[in-house]
Amino acid sequence: MATRADVAQKAGVSSATVSHVINNTKYVSPELKERVEAAIKELNYQPNMMARNLATRQSKHVGILVNDITNPYYGEIAQGMEEVAQKNGYMVSLFFAAGNAEDYCKNILQRKLDGIFFTTTKNPFSPQHINLFHEAGIALVNASADLGSSLGPDYAMAIDSLIKYLSDLGHTRIGFLSGLSTISQDLRFTSYLKMLEKYGLEADRALIVDGEFPYETTHRSGYAAMQALLPRETGVTAVLALNDLMAFGAIKAIREAGLSVPQDVSVVGCDDIFLTECIDPPLTTLCIRKKELGRQAMNIILNELNEKTTANVMVGVDLIIRGSTGPAVRRG
């Protein structure tokens, strides 16, 4: 097995230069760097990661915290994050936002993670846990800037387009299915309220369905939310669900009530997971650029670790119109 000394000899440089190339700890001229990298490839040299971690004080290991491991939305974010991570010698591990927060905190600290991307508002960690992460030098990226850097979808323009689109189709009674315990701070919800007002539509509390414990945003919670909304006799003709899975559940509940989508109720999701084009009718949704979200998260973590800078980034969202929405029909 080749050693660092073998690489140095092959490249005609010192072992220290090889170390600086591998760990990116000091400037090395492009010519010397190219020679070292060629020697590493020719000798199939595998750096000692433990020694490398000690030298750089980094584990080259980051985490992505997700809310629901069954939701394809998170898989695409992880793919984008992995693209950048691999190019920079990092590995990405998946963490589920459930279970014992104290145990999760200990595991993260013991594994000396360099960074964590919180993809979900369902954060299991207390302020005390967050302080421990900061003290350990872990770069944190969250939907809000209170943890460190912030990164999230910019829903406002897409929801503006959505409400205008539905209003132009004659929809005046537009519901919102949350799935969360509180929706007052969620940008999807606040944008929904703002755009209803902008287009002269009523923000009727009866059209808004909060989640119930344990506050999931799954097809089950979408189904339950729509079952709760329909008997209220609000005259609802369209609903926006917090994500696509909830929209799938809402469609099921509408059909079981003897109604049709979109003839009786138009349904809109959020995320644009690949399944949205597979259901009948295909789902109108707010398309989040998921891989871009992951790439941005990893780049922000790298900047925090290497440049000691934080960032506040919003990723664009697009309205994708498919068959689950149509003109409003008044029911007698």
C-alpha cells in the first residue's frame, strides 16, 4: 500500500507539500499540486482519514436533518448536497427529526460532524442543544437565521402567481391544509394570507385546517385535514396543501366524499416530487428546486467552515400547472 512518502518521492516534493495538497491547509502552486495529484492517482494512495481529520480539525462528515424519510422531497435535496460534498471530500448522513433529542445531540457531538442542514421546521433540538453545536464549531443551516445561516424556498412569488391563477379561474373560497401544530410562522401560510388579501379574497378561518398531534405532513394528515374541511360547508372550491403528500391525501378524501378533482374541488400541492405527474389527475404544485437547495446548503456549510461567514439564501419556487386545478364550479 502506498504511503505519503511514496507520493512525495514520486512527485518530487516534500511530504509536507503532499499533506498541504490533501488537506488544503496551505497554498501550493498549480504545477506542484498537479504533480502531487497525478502521483496520488498513479499510486492509488488512500489518505489516512483519522490523521487528516486531526490535521484539519474537521471530520469531513455533515448531516441532513429530515422530517419524513418516506418523502421523496428530501431525497432530491440530499442528492444535491451529496454532489457538492463528494467534490470536496465530505460524506453526508441522514438524520430523522424524531426520537430522543438528547441522544441525537450526543451522537452528533461524538461523531464530530462539521455541519448540519435542518431541512424541516420540525426541529427536535432545544436552544441548549443548539448552543452545544455552536460551541463545537458545527456549521448550522436552517430555514431561519436564528441558528446560523438560513436557507429555504422563496414561496412568496409562486403563491402570488397561484392565488392570481385560482382567482382568475373564479375561485374565491380557497382553503389551506397545514398538517403542522402552528402555521403562523410558515412562509407558505403567511404568503397565502397575504395574497388572499392582495386579490381581494376572504381569509376565512373556517377554510384553514391546522394539523393534529403528532403533526405530520403526510398523505394521512392531508386525508384527515380534507375530511375535516369538507363538512364545514364553507363553499371551498380549491385547497393549497402544505406539501404534495398531503395533497394526495386530500384528493382521496374528496373522491370518497363523492366529489371530483378538479370539477368540484381544485387541489394544489407543494414540492413537485416525481409522483405528482403519476397520479390522476396530475397535481398542480409549487415546484421547489430541491437539488439546488441541497447544493446551496453544502456550499453554505463549506463557507462557514472555511471562510467563517454565514449566509441568508432563498431558492426560487415555480408554479407548475397540471390537471388537478380547473375553473370554480358553484355547488348548490
